[in-house]
Amino acid sequence: MRIPNRHTRRIGKILLTSLLTVLPALALAKPTDVTIGYLELSVPDAPLLSNVLPPPEDNGEQGAILGIADNNQGARFLGLNYVLKSLRSESLDALIQQSEQWHEQGVRYLIANLPAPALEQLSRSWQGKPILIMNAGSADNALRTTRCLSNVLHTLPSRAMLTDALGQWLIHRRLGRWLIIEGQQTEDKAYADSVRRTAKRYGARIVDEKTWTFESDLRRSAQTEVPLFTKTREYDAVVVADERGDFGEFIPFNTWYPRPVTGTQGLTPTAWHRVVEQWGAAQLQSRFDKQTGRWMTDVDYAAWAAVRSIGEAIASQAPAQFPKLANDDPSPLMHYLLSEDFQLAGFKGRKLTYRPWNGQLRQPIALVHPRALVSQSPQQGYLHPHTDLDTLGFDRPESRCTLSQTHTVNGGR
Amino acid sequence: MPSHIKTKNCLPALLFGASLCLSQAAGAATAYISNEKDDSLSLIDLDTLEVIETIDVGQRPRGITFSQDYSKLYICASDDDTVQVMDVATHTIISNLPSGEDPEQFALHPDDRRLYIANEDNALVTVVDTVKEQVIGQIDVGVEPEGMAISPDGKVAVNTSETTSMLHWIDTDTHELIHNTRVDQRPRHVEFTKDGKLLWASAEIGGTVAIIDVDSKEVIKKIRFEIRGIHGDKIQPVGIKLTDDGKTAFVALGPANHIAVVDAKTFEVIDYLLVGRRTWHMEFSPDERYLLTTNGISGDVSVIDVQKRKAIKSIRVGRFPWGVAVKPD
């Protein structure tokens, strides 16, 4: 037997003394930290015609901050403590490097607010390593169908979920003939493609498609230019694809036929908006208002839902697993998130779950105009053998992704 | 039939003035309904099953409960950040209790003095001494505290926090948290059995009612609901009521527009009763002949005949009826 020398004995004594001081406050045992990293690629703003209301600079990050606060309010009763680390940068390399540093410090969860190509790069750089990435920034359809990422779940709805939500409403209102106006950006084409897919899916007729190429300043001439531009065969509704908000704001009330304008402007399908206040949402909105003094956006909501998903999933595990899940291996948690057992109350009137094939968070989609909620899709009558939420976006047969083959879905319960 | 007799008495009384008739009517049990979006209470005569009066109260009234002798009605006026005290005899507000921000639901301690209030916006439970009109304790709980119940022996208060999905057990002597129980998503309401051995807790988004053993504070059973033609996600349990004999439970299923009847011994669902739209809270008439349900979206109260297990009437009240409390004769 090795006899401890005087030095180690002294350390032992100090340890014992401090232990004795701590013991009476048994409940105050040091909580397990769960650190979540937030990564955002800042893209410099392009010049826009409609530049009156710029998007908030901390779009997304504030949602993650609120998610951490909400998690901690309950986590302290479980001996857990959530911590957020953030980096916004114009360099993807810097973001990936940061994620590596964080990983060395035990970070196993990332919230990514990145465009699709950057998200793919980040995902690839972590291929086969223990990390779970939550996509709160890219609505790209391919990420949910063909370019499947094995370590990514998506809390932001895909474009297809948005355009399907809009399409269901248009058909429900018997507005089946559409004029599509798309901008010249890649993302505008992606949105318009998604609208075309929706039209096919729900039997809407596209009477004409136009690309916006005008160079003029519409703030002064929309009233003369837009009516002529929209003079086509008669349509029931206009669907605009202008994600940045370059020209789309000037289409409503200026169309040749007096018809509703929908899509990226006018009546807009979105995951979240300030006007959503039903289903207890007023509480979430008010917490966000208090924290930031601004409105909560769809990207904020996606980041919030990502952090909350991690929090709720960990809280549902056995406490003995907490340290491992927090700093070592997140894969059991991903497995759980994709299972039927996971549920998130997301202030949308029903539980939210993940599609096990592509990791997309199932969710009702709000249809809003700037001052009111108009409707929420799925619309009544759009049925599905498992859950009507899967009428929005890519159902299992429409996706090549096989994130979780072991789980079957039963949305009926 | 009391209602028949009363009507008879009422008619001649009308010739001499309404006062006689009114004093007769005051002999019946009365249900008080809080109308969340009308800032009012609707009073329903439980003999005639008709609204007899509407009283203006503070902003966004939600939880309501009587003092033990029914002389006072406590009203959560959520948007006024106060609990109002109404003198039941005169229907006037006699004081505003300090309640903490956004009081939503509360429970009166068996000592008839301490009110345990859930402050929805503030993640707090506030304890108010209703005699001194003072806050005597505040307890940190999870996000969006909602449901409140006190054990029959008065030793424990239980609060539900909706977003944290927990039941928080509070020692009523020390006002310390003694335990937290995880349940399914968005717990809304808790109800002790009369013997204090079990606690029923609804989880609105989880779609379940958990039965918790009060000694171990662990979930021993989960009740699930299934209604033909209604998607499982829309079955969202909120209010729970147990009959006095402890044999039967009623669970309000929110947007499923049904009340589930549950055998409180075997925890099997026996029946589903169709009521108005978005049904949340319930109360029995004093003789347990009727069960009243508040239906927020249809703006009415359904009257269920407890024996026949059937909704027999719906009574239009104010906008978004929320809470219900019943005063006997």
C-alpha cells in the first residue's frame, strides 16, 4: 500500500474541509453545463429598392438566447445549466475553426444560421464526429430531399413547407389561377420553383410567369409600371418570389387585375411573426419583446425551437446520462429527437415533432399580413394517413433522406 | 321541481315589483363564469340554467374561486396584475390584492387565508395573505406557471409550469420547493384526490393526464385519449374534476370539444361527451347533478347531466369564458 506523503495528505485535508462546507447545501451540487454554439454567416446587405425596414442585425441569435433562458428556468431543477456561445462572421472558415475550438471544450450542439452551401460545408467538416447541428437558417429544399446531411436537423421550415401552406390556403379559397413573379436572385428562383411544385401538387394553374428585370425606382413609378407588367391572362392571385424584398412590396394594390398578392410579400407563409398570439404564443412574444425590444422573426423562432428541442430532449433522459449527452456523445439525443417519444410545445396549437427521414421539424405554418394572422396551414381537409402536418413539404416518399430508418411515425397519437 | 315552484312564485311577485322575485332567485345555486375577453363575469342560475346577471370586473379575468363561506370571490384580473376581491352579497370589488404580475390561476389554502397564485409572465408563484393583503412569499418556478392546487391537508402546494413541463411541489410552511416532477408537454391543471393520495395533472400538448403518487411524487399512470374522427394532436386535456365520491373524473379536452369521463379507480376512459368549442375548465353544481364547462371559442357554457352523461344545454355567456366557480344556495 502506498502511503500518501505529507503534500497529498494536505490536499486531502483541504478537499475534505471544503467538501464538508459544501455538504449542507446538498442541492447546490455543481450543475452540468450544456454549451450550445451559435454560428452565423453574416452576408453583406445587397442594395434593395424596398429598404425602409431592414432586418434586425441579431436575427436568429436572439431566439437562441431566449431558448437558453427558457431552458435554464427548468434546467436548474434538474442540475443542468445551458450556456450559449456565439460567433457571427463573414468568413465561413472562421466559423468552422470556431466550432472546432468549441468542440475541444466539450461543445456538442451547434445552431447554424447559414445559407445552404455553407451549412453543407460545416456539416461535412463534422462528418462522423460527435456533434449535432440544428439548421435555423436555410430553407433549401434540396437539404430535405437529395442533399441529405446526416448530422443536421432543420427547425426552419423548407421553402416547400411555406409554399404548400400558401397553396393549400389559395385552393381552399378557390383561388386556383396564379401569376408568378420572380426576382433574379438564386433564392427567388428557388422560391418560384417551390411554388411551381406546389401548384402541381394541388392542381393550381399557372396562367403566366414573369421575371422582374426592371431597373427603375418603384417607389415613384410602381403605380404606372406594375399594372402593365401584370397585364396577362386573368389570374385569381399573384404569387411573388422576392425573398430579399427588392420589388415585391410594390406589387400589392398595383396589379392589373385587383387580386390578392401572396408569397414573399402580401399574404406571406411563415414559421413565425409578431401577429401570432394564439395558443399561448402571446407569452413567448412578450418574453422576446422584453429581452430584445423588437419583433421575433421566423429565424429567431427556428433558433429558439432548436435550443428548446435540445433542452426538452435532454430533460427527458435519465439524469445519469446528462454529463455524457452534454459534453461527449449527442447521438442518443438525435435518436430520441427523431423518435415518436419526443414532443415540443412550440406555441402553434399542437405538439411539434421531427420527420425521422430528413430531420425536418413538423410545424403548422402561419399565413400573415403585416398586422394580422390570416390563417394557419395545414388547411382543413388536407388529410394524411399519419399526420396532416406532413401535407406540408416533403413527405417520406418524396425524400431520399433516410436519417433514421429505425423509426416509424405514427402521427395519430 | 324547485325551478317550477320558483317560476310560479315569481309571476305574482312581478306585479308587486321585482325585488321579491329576485330574492327568491337568489335562493338558487349560482355559477360565476369569468369572460376573459369581455372583462366580466356571467352569473348563471342553476335552477333555470339561465344567465341572470353580468358584472364588470378587472381586465382579462381568468381564474376565480370563492372563500370558504362564499362571502368573497377572488378574481385573477390578469391584465391588471391584481387579484380582485369581490363582495359576493353586493357584487362590488372591495379590494385589489397584490398578486405579482399576470396572475392566471390560483388556489386557496384550506386555512381560507393564503392564496397561492401562478404568475404566468414571471415564472413565479406568489403567496398572498388575504387578510393582511400582503405578499408573504414568492417561489421561483419554471416558465409560464399555470395550474395550482393545494393538498387537502394543506401541507403542499403544487404548481404546473407550462413551458418547463414540470410540476413544482412547494412546502406551504417554508415556501421552499421540495420536488419537481417532469410530465408531458404543457401541463395546465392539477387536482388532488380528496384523500390526498393521488394528484391528477393534465398535459395539454402532450395529450395526456398523468396520475402521480403524492408520497413518491412519481407518475404511476398516464391516461391517453382517443376520439374517432379527431386527430390525436387536437385532443388537448386541460381542466380536471373529480366527483365527491372519488369514483369518476371528468377531463376537458380543449379543441377536441369533448369532455372525457374517466373511471377514477381503473383510470380507463369510459365515455366522451360533446360540448362547445375549446373547452377548458369545469365545475359541479353543489348537488353534483350538473357539470358546467367553459367553452372559450363558442363563447358558451355547456351543462352536462352527470348521471345521464350527456350535455343537456348550452348557455351563451361573454366572450372567451375561462373560469367557473359555483356558490350554493
